[in-house]
Amino acid sequence: MGDAMETCVVTGGRGFLAKCVVQKLLEEGRFVVRIVDLAPSIQLTPEEEAAGVMRHALDTGRVQYVSCDIRSEDQVVEALRGVSVVFHMAAPNTSINVFKLHFDVSVTGTRNVIKACLECGVKKLVYTSSPSIVFDGVHPLVNVDESAPICDKFNDYYSDCKAQGEALVLSANGKNGLLTCAIRPSGIFGPGDRLTVPAFAKSARAGKLKFILGDGKNMFDWTFVENVAHAHLCAERALVPVEFSGEHVVSGKAFFITNQEPIPFWDFLTKIITGLGYPKPKFNIPAPLVLTIAEAYDSLAKVLAPLGVKPAVNFNPVRLRLVTVTRTFNSNRAAQLLGYKPIVSLEEGIRRTIEAYPELRAEAEDPDIADREIEVPSKMKSALGGGAVADALLWKNGKKSAGLFFALFFFLYSFYSSGTTLVSALTYNLCVALIAVFVYNLLPDPFFQISLPKIPSSSFEISEDGVKVVALQFRSHWNCVCSILERIVVQRDFSLFFKVMVLLRVVKFFGRFSFQSLLFMGLFAAFTAPFMYEQNEEEFDKLCALVLETFNSYYGLVTSKLPPSIQGRLNLKKVQ
């Protein structure tokens, strides 16, 4: 039976989408499927072993495996001998934004596949492209179709090289009888996904999905993986010579593939993470603000790249643009020419996806902390004192943090907008607070079935111990300042003198701003900087270590030019 069948090749056949295509091909039963991938041998997943279909197909010859590096033309030619159809799906990880990697695979590799197809007499070539080739990372895409032009400037190297690969494939159409087309699937998700859903779950588990970037209304076309695989098979069947296709010419064209159910990006994300047992995002952060911070960090990482600084994987402009801008596509051409119609609804796809990841559920044991018996507070929490203030600034309780933030913002805004003096603003806000507390204590408990505990008298008193603590803290800070002055003036600590001078220059810089502006800047920084540091502690620590190392190297270079007497004094202070 296998000898009578034609053979098709699936490049990158062990990838997320490619596995589903292989499964669909086996179900259809028209081809012997030759999986071409980089690994030296095929290793089945536990799920594949349990299902038994792939193992049986390998044992009976319905599936063949060929280890091949598509960057090698000779290897690709050998892999495609005796093949009539090629599904070219090999591509690097989209989260790795390295030009050479994407160019070698998506451009050089695709060129090798085309050459091999022409040399081996392959009849059909279906290329897996990307809708990102029409997305510049700035302008929203609303129900765009295939008439949309390819970008002049791309959001990342993946999209850039995918566009080049698609152009090569479509331009090869008709050569030596080869028929080609390109599939542009949008937002693939489903069981077996190793990027999107695991990233959502990891971020939710780490407490990084408390916020919605932007207004949360940006639409997105998510497509269930089984529908995308179905579209590839539809394209292969529809690829027939022009003389037999009439008005429905498929060859030489590209096709957007979606679930035909656009949904707000953040609604989809919320469905996934709440389905896995995590709380949904509640607070909005202006997208331009986050993008500005990400671009600044990304630029700094590029400057310091020679020193080993790597850009953040998730907190980067490329990823952030994808989650804040509308991207929806029209798949009518695929419906008309390929006969494509989604076979799994979006809601059903989400349900299947959630069921496929029991290990990612909130109640599942986190492998990263499985061996940890005692929760160790983060560096930032320890630096902030580890108390209620730390919890508020680190957004441990979203409602309390938001309430405190808006209360402080209201206080500052009332002062800033009124143009009054600080004393007048304080008086006004104290009056408002006094009225609020007075009315609150007059209300009955419970009030419309809402518990309103009375404020105890002890809340209006400061204990003797509390006064002692404040006094001791003031004394400690005062002595610390005096100690610094003593080291500079008496001990002539030039290193400390230099640090203090730098600090004073920084203070002078901020002194250019008005007092009101500094208050708002300080409020925003207090509620964002600690949280962002805690969420990306490792990356920031590496960056700070490299900056310090660079500073020390320049410091050593400068001090080496100083007179020996001063060098000796500096070295003495360092030893002390």
C-alpha cells in the first residue's frame, strides 16, 4: 500500500504546527509522509507514544524521518528525492530576533528547498509564511486582505526573512512544472504550543499579568492549530495546473488564514489564563509609556551588547507592539479559492488548549519552586522593608495598591491643579479626609449587608514605642550623613567624595523640574520602578553589574593617570 502512494515532505516536521499537518496527512491517507528536521533521529513525545498513531506509522513505513539541515543544498536535494509535494514549514523560534539565524533558515533554506524541488521534479510546494510581513509594528491592520503591500520596514527579523522566503516561493511558481503558494496563518495556538500559552502561564504565575497594556480593545485574529493544518491540506489539493483551474487560480498566490473570529487580544489572553486558574488582568497601563521604557532598555542593551548584555525576551518593543496594536485579516480568498473553512471554533479551540496543559494550571506545582520550603522575599521587597509599604509598591494586592495610588494621585492633583500653596492643599485634603472619616463612623454596621468595622480609638494614638522607633530612625539617618561628611573631610576619602559629587549632580538635574512635577514623577516611579525591577530582577542585576564593571574599568584608567601620592591615598582607602 505504501509503495503505491505518493510521498510528501514536511520540512521542520517536528515543530508545533508541522506535527499537526503530519497528523492530518496521516488521517487523510493519500501520502507517505517524510518528516525532514534537524535532529539526528525522531523522538516521540509521551503524548504521541500514548496515542500510538505516530509509532505505528513509523513502524509501517507510512512516516519516514530524514535528518537534514535545510541550510545545506546537498542535504535538501537528498531529502526531496522521489517526492511529489513539499510543505515547507521550517522556521526558527520567533522570539529569537537574530538576523543571521532567520536569514539562513527562512531565506537560504527556502532557496535550497526551491532548487531541490526543481531538480527532483516536485509538483507542488506549499510555503508557511506569516501575516507579519504586512505589519510594520506601528500601524494597525483591520481586516486587511492579500492586496495589502509587503512592508518596507518590518517589526522584526523573523517577518523580514519570511517575506523574502515567500517572494522566492511565489516567484518559482510555474518553473519546471512546479506549482507554489503561500499560507499566512495568524496567531496560531493549540495543544502542543511551546511559546504562546506557556508564556502566558509563566507570566501569570509570576504575577506579571496584573496589567493590560493599552485600553485592551485591540483586536487580534487567533487561529486554532488544527484549522491552520487543514488550510495547508486545502492549499495542496487546490494547487492544480492553470489549464484545469479555470478562474480559480491558486498557484503563485498567498492566503491569509484565520479562525474568522476576531477577538480583543486581551480577552483571548484572559480566557486562557483564567481557564488555567489564574486571576485576570485588571489594571490598564498606557501603551506608549511601556513602549518607551522597553525601547530605552532595548537600546541600552544593544549598546552594551559587546559587554554581554542580552535584550529581554518578552519585555521588548517587538513583543509589546504585537500585544497593543490591532491585527485582523480577511481570509475570504482562502475560502473562495482553497475551499478553506475553520473546522474548530475559537471557543472550542480555547477549551481544548486549556485541557491540554494541566501542568500549567495555577494549582499545579511550579517546577521552579518545587524544592523551596520557605518563600524568600525578593531583593526589592527586603529593600523596601518587607512590610505593608513594600506590598503596596510591589502590587501584591492589586486593589490596595490601586487604591493607595489613586488616593495619593488625588491628593497631588488637588494641590497641583489648584495652584495653591502646599499648606493650603494640605488643609483642603485634611478637611476632605476628616469629613470622610466622620461620615464613615456615623454609618451603621452592617451597612446594606456590607461590613463597616468602626475605627478603634487606638488608631488615633501613637504609642511610646512608635515614637522611639521614629526617633531612633532619625538619629540613625543623621549619624549616617555625619559619618559620610567625616570620611570626606577628615579621612579625605576621595572615592566617596566623587560619589557624593555625582549624586549632587543628579539632584541638581532634577532640581530643574518644578516641585509639583517632581511629586508626580516620584509617585509614578514609586509604583512602577520597584514592581518592574522585581519582575525582571535577574536582567536588571546583570545590567547593573556590567555597568558597575565598566565604571570600575574607567575609574581604574582615570586613577592610573593621577600622581602617585594620590594613587596611594586612594588605594589605602580601598584597603580600609
